[in-house]
Amino acid sequence: MTAEATLPATSASPTARQVWTRARGILLALVILLAAAVAIAAIRSDARHGDLDPRSADPYGSRAVAELLGDRGVSTRVVTTLAQARAAAGPDTTLLVAVPDLLTNSQQSGLHAAFANSGSRTVLVAPGPASLPRLAPEVTADAGVSYDSPLSPDCSLPAAQRAGDAETGDYRYRTTAADADECYPSDGRPTLLRLPDTSGGGDTVVIGSPDILFNKRLDKQGNASLALQLLGSRPHLVWYLPSLSDTSATDSGSQSFFDLLPSGWLWGTLQLFIAAGVAALWRARRLGPLVPEKLPVAIRASETVEGRARLYRKANARDRAANALRSTTRTRLAPLAGVPVSQAHAPEALLPALSAHLHGDGQTLHALLFGPPPSDDAALIALADQLDALEREVRRS
């Protein structure tokens, strides 16, 4: 059957220029996003390098405290693993935990067990609700943070009395311990607590802010005096900086995956979803009836056909294009085969008439006029050629 003959293959693949035109906007956005991320990371890394590290001379480091303690005969040793911190327990040691909330539940429980009844002093710097239940069970963090700075001691703790005003807020605390020293209150809630351990002779100090340890804040108010007295009561100071390289940090306890994600990542993901929703609304098809308009100029039919074809190609709507070609061909073939136009799209009416007219195979006609959509652009071009050849043959017969 001559309707199956095809013309030479026509290339429908986009050119390199077309690919570049479509992709350059996305590539430009990715380059800008990457540059912004690198710039932000560089700015943040320069601003807060070596936080609370006694070896760092940066504004947020703590080298000045360590140097002053060394002048007073107190040795400072930095540890980064739980095993090293637990091994340092003893009556002649002060343990400073720089960021307690970074420890996992199991790390916090293990650290508390090692220093309970050991006679040592444990200093917790700005612990929050994530660490207090295990490191200081008798203490809870108040819901609101303190914005007052500096604060007055307002307690009988000798170290606080000698230091005077100091910058101890952010966190405010509550305690159920009857013999605790509650100092530097803000709105009636202390920002510094000392909890004595009557059985072991040691104690636990909870301070609501790391400001008194920063190099840039050490010379303010009584910060230096308070820091030296809290950390220099024993000859050895163990400075615990939690690290991801610690194998004990791999145990997250009962925390879920989302609990381990920083809050900034969660907010960032939410913002991305909102942006995607706004973009979808912006690019979505508008609903509602079509409004007919008179064209300001007359457009040739060939230009209209070419424009619609380009739209189909841009949207990869091969199914719609094939359906339009087949529907138009069936409408023109029906009168030629003696079938009413109203039945042109009914296979049971059109196909027998065409088979009798052409003395051809009904199965081939069915695949051509009512078959599935083409799988690629080349198959769509072949379908158009075959439909054109079929119509020419019916007109000649």
C-alpha cells in the first residue's frame, strides 16, 4: 500500500544555538547562586573563626583567658573527644564544655556520669534545653532570653561579688536545688548558677552566655575577673571543644534526622518550597473561557500553521500534533469514501469504506488513522508523510 511510503527523513533535533538559547538563563542563575554561596561562606568563615577556642586570637576566640590563667599557674589543655574529657575527671581539674548543645544525648549522659562525685568543677557555657536535662538535671532554661547587659551579681557567691557587673546573659535559668547560688538575675531569673556536689566536693557552674570568655569582651566590666575565678579554682583546666571527628558523636540517641538538621536548613528548605509554589503559579496556565479577538492584521494560513507547530514542538506535544493531523485527514477522507462527516472519526464506519475503496489492509489503516501517538519527532514527521500519501492515493482512486 503506497500510503506507508515515507519521504526522506527530516532532522527535527534542536541545533546547538537553540540549546544554548534555552539553557543560558538557567546556567546564569546557577552561576549567580554558586557565587553568592561562596561569598557568604567566605564572609561567615572570616567573621567567626575559632569560636571559644583557647588557642585562637580571633575576636571570638578565648586565647586571652588561657594566657591569663597560665600566668596564674593554671594549665589549659584542649580536648575534642568524649573519651579525653572523661579521662580528665579528678578533684584538681576544671572541665569547661564550650558548646554543650552540640553533644548527643549519649555523650551528655556519659560526660555527666564521669564527673559526678569526682570532686571536679564542670563549667557549662550557655547550655540550652537540648543539654540541661542530662548535664544539669536540676536546671531548666527559661523560655525567654535576657537582653540586659551587663548584669549585677546580686548573690553571695564570692567570685561574683569580687567580679562585680559582668555580661552573663543570654539564657536565664530555673533550678530546684535548694543550696544553689543564683547570680546575675535578669527579670528575676539568674543567668549564672553554681550547683554544689555535696557527696564529691565538686560543683557545676552554668553560665548563660559565652561573652565573658571572648577575646573581644574580656576587658568589659568584670568579665575577666569572673572568668578567671570560675576557671582558675583548680590547677588544671580541660577545655572541651566537641568535634564531629569524635566517634562517640555518631550515636544520635533518640534524635531523628530532622532533629540533627540545623534550624537554618529547615527554614531554607521551606523558603525554597514557597518560591517553587510562587513560580508554579506564575508559570501556570490561566483558567477561564477564551476571549475571541479580531486580529489587527491578516495572517497567512501557512504562518498560523507554522506558529502552532512551533508551539507544539516547544511543549513536546507530539500526541496533540498527531491527533490534529489524523483528525483533519479523517475529516477530508470521509466524503471521498462515501462516509458522512459526522461518522468520520468512528473506526467502524470509516475503515471498512476506505478498505473497500483502496482494496487495502484494514489493520494498517487503523494503525495509521487511529494508532498511538508517535514516540519521537522523527516518527511524527513520518506519520505526517504517510497521512499525506494516503489522502493522495484516495483522491486518485
